[in-house]
Amino acid sequence: MEELIRFGEKYFDEVEIAVYRTRGVGVSIELNEISMAAVKSRSITVIRGIAGGRLGLAVVDSEEKEEVKRAIEMAYRMARLNSRDEKWVSLPEPGKYHEPFKPNEELREASPDVLVEMAVRGIKLAREKDPNAVVVGGGGGVGWEESHVVNSHGIDVFQTGGAAHIYFELVGRKGDTVTPGIFEFDARRDLNLDVEGVVERTLQKIQWAYSVKSSKNEEVPVILGPWATAGLLYFALFPAFSGERLVKETTPLGDKLGQQIASEIISIADDPFHELSISPVIADGEGVPTRRNELIKKGVFRGFVWDNYWAKVKGVESTGNGVRDLRSGGISIGLHNVVIENGRKSLEEMISEIDHGYLVDGLQGAHSSNPDNGNFAVTANPAFLIENGEVVGSSVFLIAGNIYELLKQAYEVSREVTVMPVMQTVITPYIAFENVRIAGK
Amino acid sequence: MEELIRFGEKYFDEVEIAVYRTRGVGVSIELNEISMAAVKSRSITVIRGIAGGRLGLAVVDSEEKEEVKRAIEMAYRMARLNSRDEKWVSLPEPGKYHEPFKPNEELREASPDVLVEMAVRGIKLAREKDPNAVVVGGGGGVGWEESHVVNSHGIDVFQTGGAAHIYFELVGRKGDTVTPGIFEFDARRDLNLDVEGVVERTLQKIQWAYSVKSSKNEEVPVILGPWATAGLLYFALFPAFSGERLVKETTPLGDKLGQQIASEIISIADDPFHELSISPVIADGEGVPTRRNELIKKGVFRGFVWDNYWAKVKGVESTGNGVRDLRSGGISIGLHNVVIENGRKSLEEMISEIDHGYLVDGLQGAHSSNPDNGNFAVTANPAFLIENGEVVGSSVFLIAGNIYELLKQAYEVSREVTVMPVMQTVITPYIAFENVRIAGK
């Protein structure tokens, strides 16, 4: 890499070379069968160079030296045609890094057979336990990644990691009732995926969903499940923590530092070192040391997250939240591993304390949320009706509201936490909210 | 490949090996600058084998012999764990193929520099012609693909092709008016992309969009532009032509063969050999000869399209519409190159004949259309208001309707045709519909 950096410096004032080498195996499930097994591997090199304040960015599907050199030249020709970025300061400098995480070597060369076996086991279990259930979809994967980020200011970080996941989507058919698709996940840094637990949790919900209940307009306590929470916060809340949005004045949190923006039971951090994280990282996509960043502590807003570019524009320090998009090669502000603090009560206890309310598993339409103000309008489906402390059936309704108002209504977080590896990893308990206004459908 | 097929036959009754070798270069545009240049290349091999009616499907990111052999074994282990597909008949047999298309060799090793140059030229032109315009996005690509599909029944088809595309998305800001993002494409089988034409068409629309007009509830003539037409038909109409849906009884066309389902001016064919097609193919994803399939001729529904599997289930012949998804490896029924027949009048004449109506450029929400019945509900944005034969401004409104009712209201198709390379290639004129009920927004 040293030689390539020297080559890059012939053209650029500053240059960064990031190499990503990935290998993955996967299986897909369709209608009770394994529909596909795959082995994928690739190398990607991203060049970012700055010449006279002009940026060049090239991506090449290779780590071969001559190809990378050609990509450096390509990035340079592109930089020359761009205009000067007046806001540009510099690429990052090295810092003090957390001790590297030891990946599980089992994952490096995992065979798809492991996943095929798990998928078959899960399908068999689901159909034995509930002959009315169909495993309509699902899949599993084991991924391994090696990344090497080097720049002309001395950054040189090599990281290795791997993770495995599995999920099943079930639909139950009983008489005229066809349940919505219900799914559950497991994701870990080793191969000990809890296939039985995933299937059993899914079947429990299918059981609830066989009894369809109507919903009406009312204010009720609502418990959001991990998938609902992760989806809603990803679109409605997390973007508001971005330092870029602070600079551009498109976050509602601009003047809220140190203020109560959620109920006291809500604490949220971005913790790349958390023991359940499926991809712990000691440096971000541009080689800046990562750290645990508190976002909300006991309801109080604690601060924004930054990548190198926007931090330098604002004159603050990068929080190690520069995340690289391997498709575009670009760096943008993102969270690594969101952890929502859990509580003491079990989900069962939380349900038992509700006379009339809902446990919401999925929220549809969360992607249309507006992070500029926190407004959202979603369909709760599947949602499970709780009567006298027990789940008695499933329902569908609408919730239109504002994430900051909702967060103030939170009154309990469960002891159980789930690792949700969708879009962004979110480790979350079940969260109960009081007086949620719902519209029957 | 012969050796690999023989190896596969050791395990399977029938086996298919499909190799895809792709190379592509691309550039992205963001806020008046080139944000990325990329070179990508990969090889994918898909194995489909059937042993005792059980299907195994493996995908591997390689065409190296030993890797492919391992994938064959992996597919076999997977097949053994699946249950027998009672509907399975057999993989396809070879047929009579159209003469191969000669690809443009310029595309094989194209440099991203060509695209960088075009992108810079387009950005420069846009900003010179309209200082209020910002090129918010866009991009270009040159792709080259070689595919080789072989099976144990003697199919052995090698195809080569390439295409280039470019698009620009502009937003205009004038006073308090910010126009919606407006974009235009060009796609061809050579590098002669019409950058100037694309930019000029976009600027024309930006010009129209500076004047914002309100819309109200009414019935008016509406001209749908190529992007709006392609998007709406892709989701609301094209799935209905699938033979699989005929078998599963999820198409509203089940009993409509030979019947008038659209106005007489509407003729639609899937024509893989059309001169403007950006990816002409002589065989589909499973090696079956492709052909021109008439879907609607002068408003009359002419027939369904089939892949090998569903054709054999139904006892008909495959129409060469087995399309391979390179991510899942699977074959499903799809169209290659939809061609909507054009007419004699120019778009300008069509506009000049409207006293009060709209020219609709984009339709949002088309993906929520229901292909089971053709119902759709979309937001027309941008839509351009026509008064006394001239475009006088832009507006937004809703159209909720049914695609089959809409198609009967078609009264004119333009002389101009556009190649829309989005989702699926659709070569389409502007289409005018009478008495379209719109809801002002």
C-alpha cells in the first residue's frame, strides 16, 4: 500500500486508498424449500484524492496493483475537471484506536452447507409445530470482510470481521384467515444461530395472528417490537443526529443539546464495541478511531455524530462516524451499532400490565418519515391486541405522529434485547409507550 | 463447459450451467460535479440441477473450473434436502435461433473517461443555458456482457452485447420556486449518446416548471411521457402477461384472449430484436430462442409470455421469456424489450390540439399498483399544464384509476419514441388519453 500511496501523491496533495475484500455464503428459502445457495467474493478498492481542493473518487473491482494505479489516474483526471470544494480542509490523521476485535475464524471459510442445514432444520420445525404454517421466505448468510484503509497522512488501519444471520418468514393459513407474513431474525459473530428460538418466536406470533381483531380510533398503550423500533428510528430519528444536518440546518435537534427530548427511560448510544455488535469496528470508513457516542442519555440529547469532512467544516472533531458506501465509494455520516438501553421487566410482565393495548411487530411506511421534523405516518402490521394482560389476536391500524412526542411517552423498556441486522444494526429492547393515538383500519 | 456438464450429470438427471461475465464503467454526478468514476467486472456462474424431481440451484462468483465443480456439488447437496417438485417436467431443448447481433466493440473496453467527458459537457451546457439550474444528480454507464448458457439437453448459446446510457437530473431555483427534480435519459448500443439533446429536453421542462399552477378535480386529456408510461405499465400491466399468473389465476387477462382490452391505437410487443433495443437477445436466460411476441395488437390482447417451467406445466411452448435474476440465480417470466407502437403526429402537434389538459412527465407511487386487477393510484409530478395548445406551467395532481380503463381512453401516440432503460427497457411514444379524472393537490 505504501507504494500505491507514493504513486497517488505524484498526482494528489492528499490521497486515501481503501481496500475491501469480502467473502460470503448465503442461502435463500422460498415456499418451504431451499431456493438457492451461493458463494460470493470480491475485492473493491476506493481511491479518494484531493488536488488543489478538487476531489477525485474512483472505485475499482480489484486490488491488483496495476488496476489500482489506473484507478488513481482516473480519479486524478476526474478531479481536474471538478471545481474546487471551498469547504475542503484535509483527510483525517491517525488517532488512538481501541484494541482490535478477534473475529471468529469459523466464519472465514464457512460453507453454505451450514446454512442449508439450518434452513432445513427451521423449515422442518415450523411445519411440524404448525401444519398450517408455510415458510414463505427467509434466508441466511455468513459474511467475512477484511478492510484496509490507508492515507497519505499516516492512517493505516487493517480490520477483519465476520458475522452470520438467519431469518424465517412464515404465513399461517387457517380457514379463511391468512396471516400477514411474520418474521424473526438472529444475527451473531459466530455460527451458533438460534434457529429453534427464531422459529418458535415466529410461530408464537402466527398463533396470535390466527385470531383477527378489529381496531378503532383510540389512545392506548403500545409496545413496539425490535423490528418496528429499528425501522421507525432509522428513518425518523437517526438522521437527526448527523452533524452534516446541523451544518445544513435540517435537523430539529439544532438547539436541543442538553435538553430533554425523550422520556427518562430512553438512553441511546452508538456503540461500535458492544458485545452483541455483529460488526465491531475500531476505525470508521476513513480510518478515524471509532468510539462509543452517547446520543440520548436518560432522555437528554447528548450530541451529534461527525465524519472527517463535516467535523472540519464545523471546526469540531470527527466522532468516527464516517461510513463508506461500497457502491458509490463515498463517505457519509452514519451510525455503526445503535444500542438502546434495556430495562428490568420481561416482555411478558410488560404485556401482563396492559389492560387494553397493542404489541406492534412491524411498521410499514416508516421510510416516508420526515427526519427534518420527526413526523411519521405508519401502518402497524402485524399488531397484536392485548386484553387483560394477554395477547388475544392480531390487528392492523395506523399511527401518525411525531417521533419526539412518541419518545416522551415511553414508560418501559424490556429486559430482552434483540439484534436487528436490518439496514443498520440496532440492538433494542421492546419499548412501551403510553397514550399512543391510533386510527383503526 | 462440456466437461462441466458431464461432471454435473454424475449428480443430476438434468443440469444447466450459465456463465455471465460482465464489465462496466460508470460515473455519478452530484451537485454539478462528478462524484465518482468506477470500473467493475465480475463473473458469475449459476448451476441448476434436477435430481429425482428435486431442484438444486447454486450461484458462485467465479467461472474457474474447480469452483464451478464445487458449486455443482453444493447444488446437489441442496437438491437432496428439498422435496420433489411434482410439477417439474424438464429443462429446455435447443431450438432455432435468430442470427446473433453484432455488438459495438468500442463498448468492450470503454474507459470511464468517455463518460466523465460527457458528464462534464452536460453539466457545463446546463449551467450555461440556465444559470438557475443545478445538476443535482445523474450518471452514465457503459456495460459489456458475455453470457454462455449450456444444458445437458444440448443447449449451448453464447451471447455478447453492450450498451451505454447517460442521464441528468436538474432542479431549477428561481425566486421562491424550486422545481421538482426533472430528468432525461439516453441509452444506445454505441457511445453516440445525445448529451446535448438530453440536457436540452431537461432544460425545456425546467423552464415549464418555473411557473407553478394549481390543479383541481376534473376530467381532462392527459399525455403521458415515456418515463410515466414505462413506470405505470411495468407495475400495473406487464405482470398480467405472465403465463405463471395465468396458471395461478392472478391475472385479469385470463379470459381476455382475442378481446379488446385497449384503444385501437395501442399495440404493444415484446421485441428482443428491435433496432433500438439496448440488449437484443437471441436466447433467453435458459437458452430458449427468443422471438417477437405480440401482447396487444390494435387494442386486442394477443397472448401470454412463458418461460420453460410454466410453459411445460401448462402444456404450451415457451415464448423465450425466461429471464435470469443474477442475484438469486433463478429464472422467472419477464419481458426483454417492450415496444409500444408509435404514430404519425409529433408531440408538439399533440400538445397544440389540447385546449386544457396535462403533459405528465413522472408518476410517483406506480410501484404500489395492483397487477391482479390493474388498479393504480399515483401522483403526477412533474405534470405540465397545457392551455390553448401550449405548455404554460407545472402542477401536481393525483390519478387513481384502472390501467385497462385508461388504455381504452388512449386517443393518440406520438411519432417520437424514447428508449427508457429503467427497470425494464420500454421503447415508447408519448401517449395521449382522453377524459382522465384527476384530483387536484
